[in-house]
Amino acid sequence: MSYLARITQSCPTAVVLLVDQSGSMAEPARWNGHTVAKAQAVASAINALLAELVARSRRDGGYQPYYDIAVLGYSGSEVRSALPTVGEDWFLNPETLADNPVEVRDVQRMRTLPDGRRVATVMREKIWVRPASEWNTPMHEAFRTAYGLLKGWCARHKGQPCYPPTVINITDGEATDADPRQLTAAAAKLRSLATADGNVLLLNVHISGSESEPVLFPASTGELPEDRYARLLFDISSPMPALYRDEIALVTGHAADGVRGMAYNANMTDLVRMMNIGTATSNLLL
């Protein structure tokens, strides 16, 4: 296990977000002090992450191709790109992403001045992913689609010490297109893909609108509730490399050795933390 390769113009990494857009994502959740649909909160969190990846890639007035980014929405019986992609290539680099939002809008944000006063600031916000919520949860097909995308990506970078792709699966329920054995096999196949620097990292984030205690980055199934789905997510999630140990320890408050990249009963703040940690590679950018 390495996960220490430098991310360069010629040797980027890939980030793939899998987004559950099934009917249950219309249920309410808290986001920025308001009650909104889970689908809206997740879309907002993803747009903020995409803006962060774009900002990290900005150099001397332009953008470096450090990341190949795909966002796959899954619902009903299909998986589709949730980004404004063209043709069959669902990956966008930071420059293409920056130049092709589906919407740009002014939003008001509150900030605290050094003297303690709170003031409203209007900011320009780019939107790439829109909320959606309908029908079933074809998670198995989402894993299969991500496998196909990343198999091609790894083949294009064969022999290069590229930092391995990261897949973050965001869901609020169980797969409707596969049983646990089939889902486990599809996840294992996805995690088997690799670059010269290591295997694909798969993080699974189960979000909930309830007040149940969340579990973030568990090291064993003993930390999970007595729930077979929680244990399934643990089994199919990747062990987290040492690169993320300090960030994980800050979030969980305990040592981060041997933890898995998963969350159960996470709220929207937890989702943001999980995504930020899962893509915390800024110190590897060259």
C-alpha cells in the first residue's frame, strides 16, 4: 500500500462520485440551518466539493489537469452522468468543469469580522449538479458503471505512478438491483482496479435525516449498530491509507489506524467531512 504518488499534469488522479437519486432522497434533512430535501443538500455539498477541486487546480491564471472528475447519478434502473458532459466521456478536468457550470448564481453568506460582527456577503456560486429523486436504487449498476469508467482510466495510465482513483458512494438506502452477495462482488471488482501506486479507494457514505448517532470511519464492525446493512457497507469499503490518518483523527477524536472509508447514519455535515477527507490530496499536488 503506497498512496503517496505526486499528482501532476501528466499523472493526474480520478475522483468519481456515485449519487443515490432514488425517491427516498426527497425526504427532509438539515442543511445550513434549513430543512431541505436530502437530494438538494447532497447536490449542494457536491457542488461545494467540485468548486474546491477546481480551486485547488488553479495555477497562474489557469487550471492544471490534476483531477479527472465524474459524478454518476443512479435511480430507477439507470446510471447517468450528473455533470454537463458531452458524448461518452463522463470525466471532466478542472478547466472544463470551471468553464461549464449549468448555472451561476449569487448567494448570500454570513461571515464573522475580527471584531465579532456578522455581515452578509454576496458570492458567485457555480452549479454543476442538480438535485434529483425518483424511483429505485440501482447501486449495483452504479458500481458496474464506475468499474467500466475506471478500468479505462487505469488502462490509459498503465505503468504510471498515478495516485489511485477515489470513488465516494453517497446513499440513503439499500440497493434494489442486487442482493448483498452481488453488491459485495461488484464492490470488490471495483476496488481491484489499481495504478502503480495502489488500488482504487471506495468510500461509502450512508446519510440519514434521523437523529441517530452517526458512525464515521470505523475500525471494526463492533463500532456499528446491529444492522446488516451497516455491516455490508463496512465490508465493501476500503481501508483508509495513512495519508488521511491525521484528518480522520481530528473528525473522530480517536486514533485512525485500520479504519474503513465509510459512514453510517451520517448527517450533511458528516457527508461534507467524509468527502473532504476522501479527496484530501492537496499536499500531493505538484
